[in-house]
Amino acid sequence: MKEPKTRCQQIERSIIKNYRKEIWRPFVDALNEYKMIEEGDNIAVCISGGKDSMLLAKCMQEILRHGKMKFGLHFLVMDPGYHPANRQLIEENAALMEIPIEIFDSDIFDVVIDVDESPCYLCARMRRGFLYAHAKELGCNKIALGHHFDDVIETVLMSMLYGGQVNTMMPKLHSTNFEGMELLRPLYFVKERAIIDWKEENGLHFLQCACRFTEAIAKERAMRAESAVSDGMAGGDIVHSSKRQEMKELIEEFRKINPNIENNIFKSVTNVNLDACIGYVKNGERHHFLDEY
């Protein structure tokens, strides 16, 4: 008689079996397509406590267990100043999913809370720098982040609509500040809807956003919305929580016209025709089509 599976084993099985097509295969495909892991690598999986990074941690555990290559794994959690309840939730989920996390503290939230211009950008850069530095101290040569397919196509649209350029989120990058370090995005082909379905099917609850800055904004907006309802002003302009959320909503509208819209956006940055581009930038140098006309 088989012993009943533990909660962790059920979660692991759901990735390999229940979501083989939606999560496991796209994860493995990205690893292979972009040659993300090599024999002897030492990889730091960076965990924020959200659904994406926690799923990534389990996928990396599984590929080490079932894959052909041997490499080292560390599971890093940087506490930038979380509320105690948020940190506790990360610790509880890690214990439930049997992820041996290593937590280190920083004061990033305290530093950026008083920054008026682009606090989110500054926070992201500081967090990345802290993670690179700590991973390097542990002897790691790569860090892995939980960005997924939706993050990629949202970045493409944001760069076009708000940046006036065509940029995307690369599957892997060499660090410019930490020599010998690389950044990986193993969930590159995994769609967010699959991650949400996996989370809900397993009854898991992860952090959504533990940032003090956005929490304060959310509270302020909730108060304004409540005031607007009481004043009979509801139904006015929607205030988007972020440009990325705005892109999510835009893509959802596009999807009503063409259900394959996400794949087409992704393909657009893998099929760039330089013969039909007015200009492009390569290695920091700007080129114009008239240069070779």
C-alpha cells in the first residue's frame, strides 16, 4: 500500500503532471532554447515571495532532481524591510514547499520611501544589486528571476508606447556591474494564467506586493474611491496602479480581437527585419537605414 503523498509532493507532482504542457515543458524549453544552465553552474534563485518566484524555485529543484546536469542551487530571499507578517508568509510557504531559503536583510525600503522620482526603478536596481552581490559571496555565477511570458510582452508594449523604442526583456543577460555573473529568466515561456491556475489548484497563497510605497498608494486610492462613491462620482477615469497593469488591460482588450495576440507580440521581437527598419541601436551605436541605402 502506497503511503499518502505529502503536501509538498502533491505540489511538485502538479507541476510535472497536471501542468506539464502549461508550465513544465515551457520551462524546460526555455532552459534548452537559451542554454541557461551548464554543468557545474552555481545558481541563486531569487525569491520575492510571490507566485512566480516560488514556482521558479520548485521548477529549479525539479530540474536538478530529474535533469541530466549537475549544478548548485541557492534560494535567496532578500528582506528589503517587509512587514513581519509578509516575511512570515514567505517563511511558511518555503517550509510548506520544502524550499531551503536563505534570508538576508537590507534597508532598501527605508532608502527609497522618500524618493519622489522613480522610486520603483531605484528600488528594482538596488534589489538587483544586493542580490548579485550576495549571490557572488555564495560563489554563484548566475541568478535566476521569476519573470514570465506576460512580463516579456508587457515590456515590449511599454517600451513602444512609453519609451519610443523596441525593447524586450531578455531571457538571459551578462551583468554589467558584477563580472562573471549572469541573469536568467527560466519561466520565459510560461504564461501567467498557468501560474495562477497552478497556485489556485494547490490552494496556495503568496505575497502579491509587499512594497510599502505601493501599499500606501493603494490605501490612498481606496480612500479616494470610497469618497467618490459616497459623493456619487464613481465610474470616472480609472487610475492604473502601474504602467504594467495598464499593459495587462490593453492586452486583454487586444485578446478580444485576436486570441493569439500575445504570441504575435512575442514573435515580433524574434523576427525583427532590419531591412525594413528606419533605425536601430547595436552595442550602443545608432544606425540609420540611409547609412547603407
